[in-house]
Amino acid sequence: MTGKSDFDLVIRRATIADGTGGPLYEGDVAIAGGLIAQVGKVAGRGQEEIDAKGLLLTPGFIDVHTHYDGQAVWSDRLLSSSWHGVTTAIMGNCGVGFAPVRRGDERVLVALMEGVEDIPGAVLDEGLDWQWESFGDFSGRVASRPHDVDIGFQLAHAPLRVYVMGQRAIDLEPATDSDIAQMRLIARDAVRAGALGFSTSRTLNHRTLAGACVPSLRSSELELTEIAMGLRDGGGAVIEFISDWDTPSLEEEHAMVCRVVRKSGQPLSFSLGQRHSTPNVWSELSRLNRQARAAGVKIVGQVAPRPIGVLSSLQGSVNLFSECPSYAQVASLRFEDRVAALRSPALRSKLLAERPASDIHAISRNSRALDRVYRLGTPPEYEPPPDASVAAIAAREGRSEREVVYDMLMENEGRNFLFSPVANYAEGNLDIVRQMLNEEDNILGLGDGGAHVSCICDASFPTYLLTHWGRDRKSGRFELPWLVRRLTSDNAKFLGLHDRGVIGPGLKADLNLIDMASLGCANPYMAYDLPAGGHRLLQGASGYVATVQSGQVTYRDGEPTGALPGRIVNGRTRLAASTH
């Protein structure tokens, strides 16, 4: 192309889902200076032009629930999320994180992240340089390197409490009035330094590997309220909340949370899913949420588009035999040698006869109901029928369930994955998930990108939402524009990010160009690319023709272009954008 260009990039003849939920339409989008300049029929020329005839153009996806806190320090790329169209990733969830921190407390925060989010301590010890103390220092440390997506942080309750209270926080002691006042000030300063929110955990499932509970487990209503007031003092932020909903009861815990939200005025989301042990609790929480919202309380559920599921394998940290005494003999071997040892008929017989020596790992405990364990398959199947379960296969073939599991794990040279839904699959289908998604005020989240690195791989949620719920499911599908809205403007509005989430003039040029016919989740695989030689599950995608971040193409057909325009999203950006 010769002559002067009017724009940096023009995408022509795309089928546009603009993020508002409105009807699809064909049009052009012109980009200049990292912003969307024109939408509709663009007469001017771009320095680069993409013919998008027959392709879907969406805003970039906004993932409100990731755990790339460590990875953002040592890596430019937040994989797998950026392979799945995510252009804004929010971390600091579940009450765990790495700031603020006093010298000498680093190991406490590593142990919490290791236990709660299954990120190995050795990886964190090597990957983190701890060149920070305050929340603002940490944000600045991450900002010192470029990234492939924009990053937003939340102030996490566990490091905040340890910073203020030291050992008393670890011992779950009540905070004093002085402690609470200091936490409020730190929360205020964190928002002023860019924090988009505050996160806390009140679940017994969140523990260190040694069994210690998270420091925030029994924080008082006064403590939570004053921290929320600190968010308001700083200019406003969201709250992310995890709970068992049993302290002292579901109704009283929910009422307490609503009082915190009502007094502070800060919106709150909490993890909402179907527990298999108490399958109707999610419905009661949804009912309470609707009542609260009708009374003006800004509280929503954060929901997933498929089961929360463990991937058990011989490569990762969890499988049916991993806590058996004889497995310990081979667990430390190189993967190929471990598989070779497990081919021994003698070892196979021993393992089939043994039972676990312990049940330390909560995820491992919850993945042993073999009527809900399935081959993941190729392509991955996240809504498998009941007759595909290990228990059903064993009954049909006259074998023990443990034999079926063992043989499945050994398939594909030992690289096979078994899928064990631990939530959202009590009825053996996703009808309950459809109800959660269909509740307009819920937001989409819980992908946990960067966490549970060897047994969960749910950063592919955006791709799954569009394919399963928008194209492939035999019944109960949603309209594509509505699904795109759930991934984009709904999450942007909840976070208060008014500069993104919609394709419109003057807004941030974060976009995905998608071939819906070929869109899909690839098979997960184990990569050995973390610090200290650590491994993690990764999952690619097909069908993303291009991902655009701040006007620059960062990925073409899933391959990186080298552009790394991702920056820190902060409160100052948010407040400035709201006056755009």
C-alpha cells in the first residue's frame, strides 16, 4: 500500500458482536493510537488491513478471576488465557497474593499460594524476587515488564492481615481496633495505587500444604466492613468473596456480607457453584442474592460455564493412585521412566490392591467418586454422559473401577487425562450451569488461570462458552451476541472499567477476530517451563484468527506476533475512562 494511511489498522467486513448484546451486523472497525476510531463503513485506509468477511469480531474478553500473580512477575505471556481471547486479566483473587509483605514473611505468602492455588513453592521461590513491600510497589514491579494482556490487581486479605498482625494473623486471632484501622488505611492506599478490588476467603478448603487455614478465615464483620470502607475512601473498588456459607449459617453469613456491601457501597461477587454434597445450596444463595439486589445491595454470583473439574493424570499431582504407598516408589522418577515402571504387572497388582495412605489434598478427595470420572477425550468433552463414567464402563465390562482407571491413565503413552467434575455436575449434565449463566446479574468467572497448575486447566472457559453454549450443545443454547456480552461488557461494567468491553468509537481497541466454524479448545498438555523446572497444564485453542490488544495484533492464528502492549489497569485509568 502506498501513500499516507488514515489509521493504524482497519478490519473490514467483519460480523460484529459489539459487546452490548445487540444483534450481529456487518461492518468495518478502524483503529488509531490504540483506540477504536470508527465503526461502520470506514472510507479511510489503514496501515494494515484485514479482510474479515465471514469472521466474528468481538471485544477482547475480560477474565475477572485469575491467579497469575507470580507468573506476571517472571513472564511476558499469561498463558493459557491469552490463547483464549483474554485481553484483560484480573488477579489477586481468593484472598491470596504477594503484597503487602514485610521482609521475613515471604515464605508465609508462598505457603498460602502453594496450598490454596496449587502453585509449587519451589516455582514461586525461584520466580519471585520480592523487590517490593507495599501493594503499589508490587504493581510497579509487574508494570516494569511488558505483557501480552492488560493486568488488574486486587488487594488480597491474607497478605494484608499478615502484614498488619504478623503471627497473630496466622494464628487466626481477632484483629484489634488498631489493626483494623491500619488495614483500612492500607486498603485506601492500595486503591489509590491502582487496586481494582479486594479479595477474601472464608473457606476451610483453603489451607497450606501443612494444613494451616488462611489467615482471613474468621475475620470479623467489623474488619471486613472497615476494609471495604477503605476501598471507598480510596475511590471505590470491587470485593471478591469466598465462603463455605456455614458461619454460623448460610442465611446469617449472607446477611453479614450484605451489611458490609450496603454500608460501604462497594459491589461484591462470590464464587457460586453447585456442590455435589449439598446440590441445592447454590439455588438458595441465588434466591438471597435476588432479594438483596431488589433492596439495592450490589451482590452477584461469579459462575463458571462448565463443571469445575480436576484433570487426573500420571503427569500431574493428582490421580487415583498418587497417595498409595507403592506409588511413592515411582513418583519421583522421570515421567517416561515412571510410565515404564507402571507397565509392570507386579506393580499394577499392588496398586490395584492398595488404598490411599492419606487424604491431604482436598481436590484429590473430591475426585474419587468414580461414577463422575470420565476420559477427557479428544476433543475434550466437558459434558460427558453418565454411561461414559468409569463406574459405568466397569459395570459393563465386568472389571473393577480401579482397573478401568489404571488402564485409562496408561493410554496415550501415559499422557491421558481423566476428567473429574467436583462441582456443577451433580445431575450428570450442565442444566444447572445453564440456570446460573442465565441469571442476568451473575458474572462469568472462576477460570483460575495460573492456578492448580498440575490438575486444573480452566482458562479455556471463554472458548468453551462460545462453542458449547453458542454452537454445539443440542439444547439450551444461547444467542451469540448475549454470550459475547457476558465475556466483555458485563465484566467490564462490574469492575468499573468504562474504557473497554464494547466495540465503539473512543474505546480501547481490544478485539478478537474469530472463525466460529473452527473455534475450539485443544487438548490440555503438560509443559515444563516454570521456574525451577516446574510443570503446568496448558491448553491452546483453534479459531482465533487474530487478537488485538491496544490496537496491536498480539496473536495470529494462535501464534504470538511479538507485540506486548499489555499494561497495568488501575483505578486512575478507570476513573479517567469514566469521563471519556
